[in-house]
Amino acid sequence: MRGVLIVALLAGCTPQPSEITVHTGRPFLAAIDRGEGWEVLPDQEDLVFEVGGPFVLASACGSVDYVELNVWMATAEDADEWTMPCRQVAGEYHDVRVSVAPPRTASYWFSFAGHSGYGSSGDVLAQTTDVLAFEMNGDRRFVLERDYEIDRPREITIDFERDGRPFATHPVLKDLSAEVIETQLLVEMNGVSAFVYDTDADETSALVMPPEVLRPGDRQELYAVERFESQVRWAGGPFGRDPLPALLPDPIAEPTFTSAGDLPSVRYDDARDWTRRSLVAIRLSNSPNETRIDRIWYLDAWPGWVREAGVTGEIGFPDVTSIPGWDPDWQSVTPVTLCLSGRGEATKYAGVGYSSGFGGPFSWP
């Protein structure tokens, strides 16, 4: 997605509206607020809206015992095309199963056709996709298959012993203020989007894809990360031949999370010019054998919205409870995580996060 400029007329005139396209999915509920109240959106439609300033998109979807709410506060400057969660693209679908042979004690992860995980069976849209799998510990090898055809029911068998290849390494200039850092590599290929975590990093180098396996259009971003107590801070982005300058931003002071009227919000004291702000709230469901998240709310305030709203030191969910069709059972969530991100001192991205009462999740650029 590419942002479009909002073109202003001469001083004294009203701003010229911009158009955004919204691709809706099959959610429990989807809506847009362009400043005049919520408008409920139909399922599986490609809709064009005129927006004269900041707008809010909201989508709730999930299953019988799990609901995920996504709220985006943005402007047309941020992006002119938005695809909401739970969208099912029309077309032919096939059952695809992924497994590892021979069985391994090392953990692994895979990504293909917009799907990812550590073992899967499900319907996948017919397409040509790359397939990437990698070990998360042990020998840390990867398997990459290009141009895999999903044209019928398939069983993808990953064989690290036969097809596994070692990652390359890239130098990292460690931030001397950091205690211990880990590195994370974002890999995006045709149908592939995955983070390769290296928690055993030697802090002077990081795992990356070897240049000889890359094609034009493939994307790699490298991040240095430090986690301590309830905080995380990171820096990184695209990289070239030079070492990654892991200049981490200073930690954030402990914020204050509130949930007045079942609408989570957070106050924080940080004067830095963060251009993107995120808030996560959850509800935990206690069953006899486990504690799990059964409600999770994500709020993402994009740079254009942050500039136009002029709000500093506070972020909170809009009144999603007033959307027609809202189910009160989706509420009673507790705010737990704040993430602030923007441009790094020596890298494209940097950010800080604070989590209260729960070890994540943290969002990324």
C-alpha cells in the first residue's frame, strides 16, 4: 500500500476530499467512522469512500470462543487501500497439510501462501507460492522451495536433513547501553512473511537469508531487540552491506493503563516524536486446564492520524461499543501493552514497548 497526499486548496478553503478503498472480510462486525458516526460495512465488498480528514476502521471477527478486534485510526495520507481481517478471497481452495519428516526435536516454523505456523491443515487458495521453513533452535537451518503450485490438495513435507541450508550472517554493531540483545529477521517473499528469531545471537552478528537464494522483489529487514522486565526496545529495518547499527531508543517510563467504561486507554510521559502508537487489550479465560486469551483488541494509530489529531501522551479506543450490532460479550478487556515507534537514530525504524501484567504481545513496525 502506498500513501496518497491530501491536497489542500488555497488558504481559507476547505480541504479536498481523498478516496480510500476498503476491502471488507467476513467478520462479526465491520464499520467505518469518517467523523459523523459509525457506518456498518457489508461483508466481502470492495468499497470506495471519500474522506476529508482522519477516519477510523474497526473489524471484529474470530470464532465461538475467541474474538479479535482490530481498530485503525488513520488518514488517506497513511494509505489509500485497506484490507480488513477475515477476508476470504473468491476462488478455488484446496486442503494443504504441512509436516516435517523425519520427526525432529528442534522447533520449526513455516510460511507459505499467507499462512504460517508449525504444522497445519486447512483450505488454501489455489496459487503459486514460495514455501519457507526454518528451525527455531538446534542447527538453525532453512528450507526454501520456490514456485510451489497449489493446484490440488497437497501435502508439504519439510525435510531439513535432506534440503536444509545454513543461514548467512550479517554484522551487528551492538548498542553498549543494552544488556543482552536478540535479533529478528523479517523475510517477505511470494506468499511468505515470517520473523526468524535468534535469541542465541552472539550480539555481533545476525542470521539472514543468503544473497544467492534471493530474487528481485524479496524483502529482508533486520532488527536488534532488547527485552528486560516489562519492556522491549528495538531498532532496525532494511540493511545493506554495512553492519546494522543497533542504536536502541531509551526505555519508556511506566505508563498508566485504564479501562474506563470498558474502553481501554493508556497515559504515558514521553516527549519523543513517535509517529505510530499501538495499544493492546486482552481478556483471559480460565478453564480447568489452561489460561488463554479469548478476547484481544488491537488499536493502531497511524502517523497521519497522530499528526492531525495532535494528541500526545494518551491513546485510547474509540467508542466501538456504539457500533450497531456490537455484542457486549466482546468487552471486559484489560489494556496490557503500549508500543511507540518511529524513525530510528541510525535505522529506518525504532520503538519501545511496555507490557503490564502480561508478557506481550508487542507489535512491530
